[in-house]
Amino acid sequence: MKWAAVIEYIQDQATVNEVRPAHRAYLTSLLETGKLVCAGPFLDNYGALIVYEAETEAGAEELIRNDPFHEAKVFVQWKIRPWKCVFGNPQLLPPNG
């Protein structure tokens, strides 16, 4: 089942930028293991939309809590909702997405 998480970040861009490589490495590992559908930051740099693949909401919550951004307190708050992809255009996604 897919779970969409709208996540709000701290306002400290220096911390976000410092932890971002570890965060992206974590997301890459999720992508490679089939636990990440898509992810990307909002253009104001204070949050992201991440769609996880997990059996339960608790499973998606665990993926968030294991993220280096969570461990570094970059994630301020989030809302997880079950999500169903009805339409998608692979030509508009990045090559690895």
C-alpha cells in the first residue's frame, strides 16, 4: 500500500544542507528495496512530499523515523495518508523516479 507523507522541515537551512546527503542515501536505499515510490522537496525548501510503499501506516511511520532527517530533527511534523496512484506520466519524472 502506498502512503503519502507531507513533511515540514525546520527553518535552519544549514542543518538541512548538512544532513541532506545522508537523507538522500537513505531514500536511495528505500528506492532500491521497493519501499519508496517517489520523493522530493517543496521548492520553498521547508518540506517534502514522500510516497512510501509499506503494508501499514505504522510501517510508513517507521520509515520516516529511520530517516537521517528525522534523527537530526530536520522533520518538524508530518501527515501520512493512504494514497492511490490513478494517473502517472513517467516522461515527467526524473530518470531514477
